[in-house]
Amino acid sequence: MKKIFKITSTVSIVLFGILWLSSQFNFLTDYISTDVRNVLVLIYLLTSLKYFKLELKDKNAEIQHLKLKLKKKNN
């Protein structure tokens, strides 16, 4: 699940960059509006947020697991 969020955020920011560059060179500006770019930024922000929440959850679980192992070893 984390991988899907990571890929989605990466693809959306790359598409945003491509669309931004095309707008700077007036290429395909008739077909691409700023709304599409704004939606891509929102997708990037939301998927990145969800990815980092899941990553933090996994790291906290690993820390708790290592603390338990350390406590068992010390006893």
C-alpha cells in the first residue's frame, strides 16, 4: 500500500513538472489548464502525507519491537 502512495505522488509531481514546463514554452496550452496542475499538486500532497503517515507507523512499530527485544535481553 505504501508503494502505491509513493508511486502516485512521484507520478503526479513529475506530471506537474512536465505540464508546468509545457506552459512556460506555450506548448499545448489550449488543452492544459492550471486546474489540472493544481489537482496534481493536491494529489501529490495527499499521497505524500498518507505515505509518510504509514512510514511513521511502521517505524514506530519497529522501535517498539526493538525496545521489547532489548528489555527481554536485559532481564
